[in-house]
Amino acid sequence: MSEKDLFGFVIPAPPKIEVNIYADETMNRKCSDTKHNWHYMCLIFERVDKPLLDDLIIERYCNNFDSASPYYFKNNKILHWTEMKNADEINICKRWFQYILNPEKSSDKFYCYILGLNESYLSDDEFDADNKFNSIYNRFFRTAIEYSLKCFWGNNEIVIKNIFHEQGQQQDHAYFSWHPIDKLQNKKNNFKFETDKIQFLGKDHKIDEKANILQLCDCFLGAIVNLIHGIENPESKKSRSKNELLDLLLPLCQRMTKNPDNPNSSYRHKNRIRIQFFPKNKCEKGDIRRFQNQFYSDRPLKYGIDKDDSNQLSLNFN
């Protein structure tokens, strides 16, 4: 039955949002200060009615789809953040990052949630000792889906058409491909699934064009992790080639990790890009703090700190 307002007029139902979810992860990143071990996951949400994929393909090829063109070849490279170093790959990634940062282009198309998990603060006896990473990842992957959908689209009716995950160790786990969906389906939520299995894709867009979004997922997550943890070998050619990309995203990451929920903020990315970490404190099983809010956003960015120190040092020598 339709709801009515005080004057008897029918209140329009919130629009139904249909989405595809793309996911990637990176594991075992050590914090140089605390020595804590971190895992990260990145989820990108694509609205079916406002396809992100089409825009990424246009940005990749600069709208030049002539396969005989030398520029087509230069723009047809597969992007892996950890391996990226040549100018062609950097330029594709740069265009994608600039697209994300341009709200006129991406404000209703790019939705992303990154969750960092401090394994050193998680209680070992709550996870499978023989397969700890996958046990942790399985549980928090569904948490990330649930939180993101509520954060981005509130009480709208949401339909998850597909979930795509990069190929990796998760596909060999007995539960991962179906368990997060099954657990969320059995909860009272304002979203439903039209799929019962997570699909695993490679990163070659020449085999499947949807891999473009997985490549973006890899690059965006890789850059954010580098901003948080710093660059391991800053003087290497591979690292120096990415500085321009990291400098592009540094202001975004600084705002995302400093009071992103400020109601007075005019920042136009705050309701579609989120970065969070868990847990804030080390809690053993049975500790009452486990049931309090342990998610947080405030985190120092080592890349920015190192950059400031380097700039100050260069000023001192001038």
C-alpha cells in the first residue's frame, strides 16, 4: 500500500537503484611505525542506469577507438598498480584519477568504499586458524557491502545485479563465492540480490571489458595504500613514476581520512567515496568494546608526511 502525507497525497517511493559491485584487495602491508599488519579491500559500485564502465573506456582511449591508430595501442595497456611504470600506463591511470576527481563527470557514477583491517588488533580465536586471511576477508567483505549500500543510497530499494571480484585466492575458498551473499540475503535490509554467486574475473580488458573497472579498483586501492603507508622504495624508477598520480589523490585522501562526516563540509565526494579502518582498539573475545563502534577514518598519511619532510629539507638547503 502506498504511503500518504498529511494532506492525503501519495508519497512517491524512493527510486530503485540497481548496481554491479567490483572488488579487489591487497594484503600484508606493514605499518612502518607500529609494525601492525594490514589488509585492504576496495569495492566500486556501478549504477546500472549510469554506467561507469562506458566512461572509463572513453577516458582510456581518449574517445579514439581506431584500432589502427598508434594511440589506440598506447592506450590499450593492462594496468597493475604494483607493476605500472611506463608513460602510457601512467597516462591512462592519470585520466581515470582525474575523472574521479571531477564531480561534473563522476558525481553520480563513481562510488567507492575502501576498508583497511588491522590484523594485529583482531582476535585470533574468532577466525579460522588454518585459513585466517580468507576467514577475515569473508566476514568483512559482507560488512563492507552492507555499510556501503546504506551509506551511498540510504533507504532506497537497492538491487545487486552482479558481484565481480578479481581472480585470486578467494575463488579457491569453499565459502567465499556464495557465503557473503547468503548471509546478507537472510538479514532484514533494503536491498536484494539477483545473483547467488560472486564471479571472478581477470584483469585483461581485451578479454572482458568489465576488467577496466577491476583495473581501476586495483590502481585506486594501490594508490590509497601507498598514501597511507608511504612508498617502500621511493628512489626506484617505478616508484618515482607514480608520484604524479599520488600527488593527484593526496588531497582527496587527506579529506577522506580527516572528519569526512563533517556536516558543514562542501566536499563533493563525501557521499560517494569512503575510507575506513577497523578496529580502533585491540579487543579480545568477550571484551565489551567489541560491540562499540570500532570503525574510524582518521589516519596519518605517511606519503604526505614524507613529502612535507622532503620539501622542508630542500628548503633548508636553499
